Amino acid sequence: MIFKFAHFADIHLGAFRDPILRELNVQAFEKAIDRCVGCCVDFIIIAGDLFEIALPYMAVVDRAVRKMKELKDLGIPIYVVYGSHDYSATEISIIDILGSAGLLKKVVSADVTDTGKIRLSFFTDKKTGARLAGMSARKRGVERTYYENLDCAHLEENENNNFKLFLFHSTLNEMKPEFLSMSDGIPLSNFPKNFNYYAGGHVHKRMERDFPEYGKFVFPGHLFGRDYRDLENVSTEPGGFYFVEVDSSSKIGMRFEPMDLCSILSLHYNAGEKTSYVAAEELKKMIDRMEAFSDKKPSIVLFKVYGELSGGKPSDINFGELKNMLLKKGASAVYFNHNSLSSRELEQLKIKGADRRDIEEKIFEESLGLFEKKAQLKNVALSKSEGCALSASLLSILKAENTGESKSDYEIKIKRSAFSALVIGESQ
Ligand SMILES: [Mn+2]
């Protein structure tokens, strides 16, 4: 072996509303970096989506920065490209700030040639002589046009026979998993040939494949996961990253390093053709019968409740209570998914009014009656007119259209405005 590197992608620091899941995600990153240090890697590649959003929670950034500083002090560089999540068209991304601070190096440097082609430059890793070039992602695969106009000839030459790495964050059409079959990726023919290693990201599934004339394409998948679907996959196939060893003839040896920080239990319950009362009782019994969780590793419970209730509404089922029952049994985090739980009963408020505002006000007045009891319990004194005014201002905030921001940044902006209208702090 002449050198060794680690290949990460799709870490999504800051993902998850649940504080325990968010913490586990950050811990996965910290522990993975510790393992890289323990294995004496020469450099680390992060092929996009290091962060969940372009401007993540500062507490999460702080943790990541501390870890990256350790690497910097040890002289282990991190090379990155933007992912679809940590890129922002309107704001400076945290990746740019960390780049300015010298904690990581973005290996994308593009010029436009006289003929309108995109010419990428190589970066050379000082210690190993490995040459790196990369292409960042944009939202919704907009980078496709960049690939179509890529000056490949310039990237394909390799006079000095150095080890060459291409970093990218896109779906490769030739390696598209089933769950992405509807989305457009980049065809192999748009990639430059003659690289030793194509370090991919974006696809949250571990895959590796050799292509003649090109080289080895590798997607490590997500490290810990960023949502329910990822965690559900982790229950059968753990997330992680790759250690890659390169010998003097540029031959590659690879080892996948799984991150087994927690155990994941995936449960399903079909509430179809049952009343909400029966479903709630059966769910309670189901949880009652379960054995307590061991405290060796954090246990995450993923609970999918689905089907069409024959009577009652999904909101009749007290998921908060069910979650508490599981937490009492020692579960560390509980994630209920009831997106596909529906009810045959439809509740409608019948309102007639002169115009939109009139109708809105009447709906608010009527709906406020439903919340009065809750408001009394929580000691919130709000008169009917105050309640209507607050509802109207919330509605106007929630109606604000996205003016070109990313979905996540837009959500944050809306949430902040909504919380300030409600005069409460954001809890997570
Ligand atoms: Mn991702």
C-alpha cells in the first residue's frame, strides 16, 4: 500500500427533528472520523451532503468543526464537493465558510472555455500526489447541463500516471437503484474516462461497480441516514463509509466500514378495517407484550401504522402515549409513521361567506371553539378576536411563496416567522 483514504457521502449533519436521532447522526460522524484517524488515512473524501441544509444549526456545526479541526491538526485533509442539500443558490453555504477556514477543501474549480465548454481543474494532494477533480450537485439535478458541456479530453489525459479521483454527487443512470427509477441521472458517457476512482454521493444506497475505460464507481450510501426511509434500510443494511487502499501500481483495495451505533427495530401495524378505538387498544397490547430494550446500544423503534380506519380518526390514536410506553421500555427514540393511516369519516366545516377573508375569519371563529379547552389547560388566555387575528397572521406567513430558496431553507424561514408570530422560541 502506498496510501489510504476514506470515502464518505450523505452524512446530513443536522438532520432529524428528534434530538436523540440528531445526536446519533452527529456521533456517527465523530466516531467515523476517529476510526479514520485510527486507521491512519492520508486524506478523507466527502462526496456531498455533509450537512442537511446549507445553513444548519450552529450547535451541530460546532461539533463538526471541532472534529475537522482535529483532522487539520493531524494534517489529514478533507476534500469535498457540494451535495444537493448543502448547496444554496441564494446564500453562502456552511461548506464555503469551512472552506475559507481551511477545514476542508472544495475540489471544484471550473472555467468556461472559448467554445462554451466547462473546464475543471485538478487539485493535487501534496502528501500522496493523488489528483482530484470534482463536480458539485445542484438542486433537482440541474448539474446535468454541466456534465453535458464538460471538457472531458482535458480530464482524461494522465501523463504522469498519478492516481486520479473524480468526486461527484449525482445519480449515475447505469447504477440507478429501484427507488430512484423515476428520477433522471447522469449517463456514464457524460463522465470523463480514465479515472482510477469515482467517489460518488447522493444515492443513499451502497453500490460499487467497475466500468471499462472509466474505472471504479463507488457510492458509500448514507453514514447514519437522514430520514425514516434511511433508518428503515439501516435495520437490514447498516450505513457507513469506505476505507480505500491504493498500491504502487494504483490497484485498489476496499473495505466498507459499517457504523453500528444503535439497533433499529422496524414494526408495522395494519389498522385497516378497524375502528380507531380497536387500533389504539391493539397497539397498546402489542407494545405491552414487547420485551424491554437492552441498554447496551441505543435502540430506535420505527413504527409504521397504516390502513384505512373503518371508524374514528387517526388523531383518536394517542401516538404520544404509545411513544411514552416504548420509551419506558428503554427505547431511545421512537419514530411513528402514520402518513398512510386514513379515515373513512370526513369532517367538514360548512361555511358561507362573502369573500375569501370573510370565509377565513368565519372558519377561524368556528375552529377556535375546538381549541378553547386545550388553551385553558395550557393557561393560554386568548380572546376570540385575538385568536382570529393570530390565525390570520399565521395563515399569511404560511402562504408566503418560495422565491427560489431550497425547500429546507424555505421551511426554516417560514418556521422562524411563524414562531415569532406565536411569540414562542423554536424548540428544535
Ligand atoms: Mn443525500
